[in-house]
Amino acid sequence: MAQKKFGDAIHAALTHAMETDPSVYVMGIGVDDHRAVFGSTKGLVDRFGPERVFDTPIAEGAMTGIAIGSALAGMKPVHIHIRTDFLYLAMDQLCNMAAKWRSMFGGVMNVPIVVRAVIGKSWGQGAQHSQALQSLFMHVPGLKVAMPTTAADAQDLLIAGIQDPNPVLLFEHRLLFDLQSEVDESFPVLPFKRTVVRRKGSDLTIVANSYMVVEALKAAEFLSAHGIEAEIVDPVTLVPLDDAPILASVKKTGRLMIVDTGWTTCGVSAEIAAVAAEKAFSSLKAPVRRLGMQPVACPVSKPLEKLFYADGDAIARAAFAMVGKPFPAAEPPVAVHAFKGPF
Amino acid sequence: MPKLDKALARELYRLMLRIRLAEERVVALYPTDKIQSPIHLSIGQEAIVAGACKALGKADRAYGTYRGHGLFVAMGGGIDKMMAELYGKDTGCARGKGGSMHMVAPEIGLMGCSAIVASTIPVATGDALAAKMKREKRLTAVFFGDGGIDEGVFYESASFAALKKLPVIYVLENNGYAIHSKVRERHAKTELWRIGERLGLPGRRFDGNDVYEVHESFAKAAAEVKAGKGPILLEYATCRVYEHVGPRTDFKETYHEKNDEAKAKARDPLTVAQKALQKRGWAAPADFAAWRKAALAEIDDAVAFAEKSPFPGPERLLADNFA
């Protein structure tokens, strides 16, 4: 075991996968340049050569199809997008082709592709460099979707995703790249289905994913200091979703808040609220509460951007309302993570 | 490059005839509603798939479109599996999951047919990329209509294939219409074989209704592509005889040119090939009759197979979503 940053864990997992399986290759805009997708592909081209690590034209549609075709012919591509927003350009190939290929041809072929997409936030990312589109892809059968939160998740999901015979989409939040956690350097292959309880608590369940776990943990500290114990549950894989830990928590606390990195409408929060309504309805003591991005394009102006995102403060305020207590006269929790610069 | 000889010339004719008669049987069966799937017929366009696929090697691969019956049979797929697929039966080539628009037979190199225009163009390009990365001596052919060059992925794929010198042949079946729109109504430049030139994709144009011209031109291109010269676009001019989708002809509709029907009839690929065979003295009238009889018997058996095959069981519904 070792302490690693999220971005370094991705780098280590890619290196390990490429070392152990010659069919693994990495492509995407900028994967072989000096920025190396926040360092996550740094030096791979020197180590594995330009045939297995290559920059692509800015052509997400065709390049996704090319990844699919190479996978049908025995390769295992890892296709990297420095922003999730660019996946709209790849929707046809991801949703009409990768997601369908196995099913529509009667199960005779698989499409083992991994797509890494980075969600932007901070420093004026604006409307088209900030989107978190996980729920769009959850909607389409045939795609596996996950959001790593810790460095260990990042490594494990990439290792498992590359070995998975199905199309796998990994949504990585930009603000997580420098956060550290303990990782297993033996690169174990863990099942691609996991929900992790990040914090134990008895008063309410907060289901949060990706960077929202960081905000929720910050809120939970504040809540705990004021007598409310929140249990924080992180559905790391969204498809397939391991709902058992979520339901067990809701049955214990009776209150469910869901905080997603994306919009609420038809989003992760809507899906998990529906799962709770279907399977744990009688345990709910209060209406389910959902937090996410405001239903509008992300603004650049700082005061508006702050209002646009859910944060620790909003989570804490919603938690107090759910348990029926007044918000205390104290300094609310603040988000501490941000990056500065063009990427 | 295989030289056209008597045996191959006869074989090409028979292959086209089998495709033609199989699709005519589909038309005849359609009113029974046993085929509960849209059908996009390749009647009148058989020469392209027959001529091209017979020039492919065993390791070569093909991708196609929703107009895929002909390609499936030309690649060596059994008409029985095709019919069963159209019937939605478990014995079909996609176990009843795909239907008419999604013919497939990876075991013989037909990797798939898609119902989204141009969508297999990048996939085939990626298949060729894998061949290059794995040092496999094979090529990938992708068949698409003139509507396929309307989509952005065609240009993105062509440019990438040229950049990486990939072993892929882009086979443009120009039947004159994308649904009901002519090429000149959709593009300022109508010399489609030249459309990739500035991207580094050379192109050539041939008569797509002459199976022997298709075979010779495709075989020549295949040899070049396999020698590492990079991708090529082959445009084959043909005629769409049936409506875009469905079991009828619609020459009377206003979108058609006045002489389309006469042109299609005069240039029917079976007629063209029959004349060529007779001119060379490579087939007698009795041969044509015998081939027809054999093909009809094969199709009778295929339909009987489809009729008696079981539908997929309920356990098959969710079975193929994930591996």
C-alpha cells in the first residue's frame, strides 16, 4: 500500500495495464503532449511508443468509432477526453454503436473500450467545459458508467474497466486529481460494482459521488460539530449500481439526501431517489432531498458560479432542514479545492 | 489478384442470382407479415457486393449498412440464417435480435451492419487500425451508400486512415438517392470518388452494375491496400430499383428522374453479366435455368428453416446486454 494522488494512480494503472497486456493502447487529444492530461499519461509515449500512445485529430465521433472497431478486432483502447463536454460529439458511436453492438448482434461480439472523461470545475470553465454527463450514459443500456472518488477508486476502476469486455465510461472530476489516498500497488482486479460508505452516521444518509463526496465530508464535519451524524454513501459505479449499501443506510437513518456533480433532472439523484422510493419507501421519515447543478448552463462570473454548484454549505443547510433543526449561528463549511489555469 | 476465369465468372453470376432471388422471396413473403422488420432491398445493386466480396481473402473483413442482405450472402452467409433473422427467430444470424438491418457473421468476416448512416465507417477504420497494430496482413472493406458521405464521420475517418495509411477500402455504392434526395441536391461537388482527395484518400469510379468490372477493380485496389499504400475510396455507380425502404418500386414518385426505371432495367447487373457470359461462351441457356432452379430450392429450404425455427425464449431478452 502507498499514498498516491488520484492523477498518479491513473498513471500507475495505465502503465500497469499497458505493461501486462500488449493489446491495451491509449489515445486522445493531448495524451502524448507535455501536459499529458494532468500528468495522467505522462511519459507513456516514451515508454510504450507512438503506436500505442497517440494524439488524435479533434474528431471525437470518428475516433470513438475507431476505438470501437479496434476493440472488435482484439485491441483494448483507452480513449481519453480532457473534458466530458466533448462526449456529445461521440454520442452516436457510444450510444448507437458501442452500447448496442453486443446486444443487437445476439451476443456474439464484445466492445471492450474504456473512455476516460474529465469533468471541469473552477477558474471559469463556463458552459462547455464544466458538464457532468454521467446520467446521459446511465440511461442507455449496454454502457458501464463509474465515477472514481479516491485514488484507489481511480486505479481499481481503470484496471477493472480495461479488463471488462464491455464498454466502460469513467468520469473523473478535475478537482480530485491532486487528492491523495492509499492504493494497493499490487493492482488487484476488483469487481466493477461497488458502493462505498465513506462515513458512518445515524441521522441521515447523504448519497454523494465524485467530488461531491469531498463537499459532503466537509459538511458532515460541520454537522457532527452541531449534533447531526450524516452517513455518506458513494455509488462509485453507477452502472451497474450496487444499491444494497444505499438501501441499508436509508433503512437505518430514514432520511435521504442525494448530491450529484450533475443536474438533478433525470440525473443520478433522480435515479437513486427512485430506487429508494421503490425499495425503501416505508423507511423514509422525510421527503427525499436532491442537490446538484442549477438547471442552467454553468456561468463564468464567480458569484453566479458559486450559486450554480451545490457545495458543503448547501449540503449542511439542507441537512438541518431535513432533520428539522435551525441552522446554527456558526461559520458554514467552505469548499477548499480549486485549480487555476487553462486546464 | 485473382484473374477472371470461366469458373469465377460463373460463380459471380450465381452469387448475384442467389441474392436477387432471395430478396424477391422476401418481397413475396412481405404481405404475410411474417417478416416484421423494415427491409432495405439491394435488388439491382448485387454486382457491387458480389464482385467486391469475392475479391476478399479469408482474413479480410467487411462492415455494411441496413441495406445488408446482399452483403451478408456475398460474404458467404447462409440464406437460411438470413431468412431466420428476418423472421426474428433464434436461429437467425443475430439470434433474432438484429433483424433485416443488422446482418452479421463475424465467423466469416462480416463484422456488422448498422442502421445509422455512415456509422460503420469509423468502426471499420478502427478495425483496420487494429490490423496494422497487430501486423495482420488483411484489409477491411466498408460498404455505404452515397448518403454516407454526407456525414462528418466519413471525412474524419478518411483523414485518419490516410494519416495512418490504414488497410481499409471505402466502398461507396452510389445508387443516386439518399432516401429521396439526389446527390446534387445535397452537395455542390458531385464527383464523389474525388471527395476525399484533399484528405489523402484517393478515389476511383466504376460501373457498379458490371460484376466483372467491380471484381477486377476491387481486386486491384485490395492488392494495393494490402501492400501498405493506404486507404482508397471506390465509387460504384448503380441504381436503386426498390423504394428506400419497403417491398415496392416507386419510380412513379416525383423524386425520381424520368429515365430511372428504363436505366435500371437496361443496366440490370444480372442481364449485364448474362450477356458477358454468353458472349464469351462461358454459359449456356441450360446453365442459367439450372442455376435458377438450384437457387430457388435453396431459398425454399431457407424459408422452411425460418418458418420452423423457434422464436428466442424470454430468457434471451436481457441475456446479451453485458458480457
